[in-house]
Amino acid sequence: MPGFGLSVVNDAGVISIDSEYSRLCVLQIGTYSGGAGNATISFNPVITTQEPPLVFLRPNNNGGLVTIGCGILGSAGNWTGINITGPTNYAPNGKYFIGGFAPTPTASFGLRLWDGASKLLFDSGKQAAVFTRFYQNWTYVKSTQDAQGFYTNWYSSPFSTSADEYLMINNAGMRMLSGDNVGRGTGITYDFAASQLWFTTTALNNPFNFSLPAVFAKPIA
């Protein structure tokens, strides 16, 4: 909380707006669909942050398994879109929003708030988002090994489709450390039938430690 300036606190005692820190904003929002394991979304306008934007996905419930990944297109200061991937027999479809801590001046009237360095922190015309859940309570379930000798570890956690939450997919595109210079590949699978979220890691050796968080958020009006 700033020593001077503006703070807005909600009914639960949580700071919603602060004159020192940006809040999570919805930079783009919509639905996605594709075919043969691929769906591409182009940003309009492009996102000009130096750091990659946060990508939140909510795949449609197909009553079974949905494996998704995501790549961010473009480069620092010129992020042009995202590529949502899955198995070739799956047509990716669902909802998404792109989040960031960099509001753009969109309101023709209302409220804008800058920090001491003239960085725009809040614009009342920009839709906001809130983080809803954060957990690391993954349960190791099994390991499988393919013909090339790669191990895939399977970790699960329960989830509910009743809440209109989106999973931050950036984590699933990161390679994790292992006992070699290859690292562990990562992946996310929704098991809608069992109400389980699966995180997989794939590597040549088989480290079991896993504490990467699952982060959920939702847009608010």
C-alpha cells in the first residue's frame, strides 16, 4: 500500500487498485478454433510490452481428454499472436484471454492513474482480470517410457469446470531442469471426464521432483 496516492480496497480487504503497482489487465479476449492440432490467433493490435504477455486458456469441455500447448509469436515489443497446439486428431477450440500488467489508454472518460515515473497503471476503460487460484498440490501418478528411452511423468490435480476460470498456459511452454543438458519438456492435459488436470514432464532421465504452480484467472467486468 502506498504511503501516499490512491488505494482502492474491496469488500474482502484486498487492494484492487494501487497507485504504485499495475493490475492485471485483459489485453485481448475471445474464442479460438482450429484443426489438426493447431489454432493460430493474431493480436490486433500487436502487444508492445517487452516481456511476453500472459496467455490464459479455457478449452471447451469435450467430455474426454484435451492436451494443449501454446507458443507466443513475435518478439519483445512486437508480440503478434499465439499458436495453440494439440494432438493432430484434435481441433483446438475454447476461450482465451491475453493478460498483462500494462493498461492502454482506452477510456474517453473515467479514471486514469500513473505512478511517479509517469507509467500508466490503471485505465477505467480497460477490462481487468483477477487471479483466482494458485496451487502446487500435484500428485505423482505414474511414469511411462517410449521406444527412444524418454520418460514421461504424470502428475495430477483435481479441477472443476463449474467456475469460469482460465489456466495460465505459459508454464506449459517452459522447459524444466533435469540431470542433463536437454531438460524436461512439459505439457498440460485436461481430463474432463474425471475432473482432473494433468501436468506431464518428459526427459531422458527421470527426476520426480515437481512443484511448478498451476495459476488460474478470470476476466471481470
